[in-house]
Amino acid sequence: MINLISSTLIERPVKQVFDFMSAPENNFQWQYGTLAAARVSESVRNTGTFYRSIGHLMGRRVEGTFEVTEYEPNKEYGFKSLSGPFDLQTSYTFEIASCSTKITVATQAHVVDFFQVDEGILEKKMKKQLKENLALLKDLLEARQILPSPGT
């Protein structure tokens, strides 16, 4: 089992950060390896809704369907995989920290079918990618004005 946890501070209001991160169609902008993500349900604004994602990890194409498991505006957003090479559960928590937003991400993953890749190597790659993703997210959100996502 792979367990990852990381956090960062972003100098933006919590609502802007939450709205941006909880819209799957924004994932390709801040998640390395994500090529596209789209809602399957009309909305991802509550639990029990779905989205699909296409990307690559360690040179392999990765596709998955995810269910939103946690959705409390400006507080918590989480999802689990329903298909793909991992049993994955990810949760983001959002806290107001002075003039910033503190984001904490916790991920649990178990490799189901990833072409015989050693789980230890995969864990190191995922940990590095998580830190890079949060750094990219911070740079992206602090560098420009956030525009509303489609459908929000």
C-alpha cells in the first residue's frame, strides 16, 4: 500500500483555490501527466458524481473513472478510483491560514495492474510527482487571476 501526504500554502482565498481544484477539467493545468479530465455527471459539486481522467505515468497511458467521495465547499474534496491501474483514494483539505490557503493532500494507493512495476519505485515516483504538482498549483494560482471553470 502506498500512503502519501503533503501540504502547501497558496496565497489566494480558500474559495478560489477550492473551486479551481475541485473542477476536474482543470487537472491538466496543474497535474503532471494528466492529459485530460472531464465530468461524466453534470456536476462534480456533490458526492456520488463521477469524472474520467486520461494521463501517463512512468511512460504508460493511464485511464480511470473516479467517484467524488467528499465534497464540502472550501473545506474538503476527495475521490476514489473506480477503474484504472490503482485502487486509489485521495482527499484534499483546505484551511484558511492568515492570508493564504493551506492545502493538505492525502493519498492511499494500491497497485492493481501496472505492468509488474515495483511498488517501491512507483511510490517514489508518485511522491515526487505530488510535490511537483503542488508546486505547480501554487505557482499557477499565485501568478494569475483565477477565472471560473466552465459549468461553475
